[in-house]
Amino acid sequence: MSTLKYTHAVVCRIPKTYGNDVQSDYPRAKFQHECFVRALRDTGIDVVELPPDEALPLCGFVEDTAVICNGIALITRPGQPSRIKE
């Protein structure tokens, strides 16, 4: 059985429009996302940070739309219409 080693992560910063359609705490979400990115970097993973897209309030969850392993990409299709453009 082979062991998977994660080497890279792609994340998108939290846009200021995050939570406009639902009740949320933008400062808290931003802080939690920064902690998440720091934790990834602390494990030695190369983190690529994309700028936030104010037109896509949930773009901070971009890391769950694709997984790449051994050169094969699995691209997911988010169920929420607001996430399709991610």
C-alpha cells in the first residue's frame, strides 16, 4: 500500500462579500482561513494563494473543487449554483 504525500495546495483568500447572502462573521472567517493556510505551510506544503474574487462570495472554498494525484485530476462539480464559476 502506497503512502500519499501532499505537496501543494491551492487556496483562495476570503472575499469581503463572503456571507452577504447568509449571516456570517467575516473577520472570524478570514482569521480561520489564515490559520488554515498557516497550518498547511507548517506541514511543508507549497501553498498557492489566489486573490479573492468579490463576485464569488464562497471562493474561499476553492480547495475542494479539484484533487490531483499522480498527474490525474479529479474535478468536482459543486452542487450550489453560486459555486459553479469556481
